Amino acid sequence: MAPWSAMRSSPTARSGITGISIIQLLATWCLALALIAGLTHSYKLLAAIGAVVGVGVLVATLLILWWLQRHDRGAAPGSPDARRREQAIRVGLICGLLWVVEISVNNFLAPPLPGRDWFDDVIWAAASVLILAGAAHAAYRGRRIRIGIRFGAWSGLASGMVACAMALSIVVFGMSFLVADPLNVREWAERGAASGAPSIAEYVAFETFAGAFAHLLVVGLAMSTVLGALGGLIGAALAWLRTRTSATR
């Protein structure tokens, strides 16, 4: 229980920097990068549509977070809901750093297969366990499955936004690494002509752009919300068993 309770008195909480404000900063950074990448590498209609969708997702996220900051009365500063949300976002940021490591290794060191897939699986498992355990702990203390679901959703949003920011940063600032990756070179040789991309740079930019938002929406929000529901079920069930056990003594 100590790691989770320690988050309540973290430096960010004392300094007034909230988890939502961190996500907002990340989303703003992602929005700027998505605009640059879209304007620079949209070589066909599908790529342009993808860029518009990505920008729309980020704008919608920023608007929703802005609305929550002003109208979410159920999570007033210092309330149990607010503390759980901050804990969830911090767990998500830790998971996001794991994804940064994974993305960095894959794109800067570019290890060969199957080592790359093995490393991806380890990171995936570690992030999943952290979110599942955090959701279960939160639901156990709050005795509600929905607490675990919310924990998973906030963790997933935070981790997905960090991963999205990292992937888009590589598109904008690290294209030389992408075009030198042997896996990307081989894929370009096999599929480049059919894709309609004028060069490998445009091809891998579109693929990485799509991967960035897959991290945000699928690996981040969707997968983590499911993990939160599972953790919520586990935590709420354990809390119920504890209550039943205590009542029979």
C-alpha cells in the first residue's frame, strides 16, 4: 500500500501542478507536432485525413480536460476522487516513461527481430501490471468497480499521451533514425511502391503518425480502461470478501 499512498504527498501535488495540467501540456505539445507532421508529410488524401483526425482528437481532448477542470464538482481538490485521479495519472505517466523507453530502443537502437518483439512484450506486460494493480488497489479502498474503471481510463490517457508525444517527436525531429531502421527499409522495399509514398520518409512518417495515435487511443485509453475494469472487479471483490470475513468473526 505504501507506493500508492506515497503519491498523495508527491512534489507535483504540493507545488500545485495537477495531473490534468500535465496531460494538457503533453496534448498541446502533441498538437503542435501533429500539425507540423501533417503539413510536412501528408503525401496523399489518406495521410491528410489521418492528420486531420489526429489533430481533432487532440483538440477534443484539450477541450474535455478544460471542461473537467471547471465543471467536475465530484473531484474537488482534496476529495477522494481527486486524489485517486492524481494517483491514476501518476501511474499512467510512469507507464508512459516505459513506452518512451520502448519507442527509443526500437527507433534509436533498432534491435533485430525477435529481440525487438520480446522487448516490446516485456514493456507491455510491465505497463499492464502497473495499471491493473493500481486499479485494483483503488477499487479495494473505494469498494467500487467504477473506481477501477476510472483509474484505468486516466492512467491510459496519461500513458498514451506520453507515448504519442514521443512518437510524434521522432517524426518531426528524428526522421534520420526512422529511415535508417532496417525494418523500415525492408518494409519500404516491400510495400513502398503500392503505398503511393514518394519516399521512405513520407511512408514511415505516416506509419509512425498512425502508431502514435494507436498508442493514445487503443493501447492507452481502450486497453487501460479494460484493465481498469478488471482491476476494479478484483479490488471490489477483495473488499467485499474482507467485509464478509470480518462480519462472520
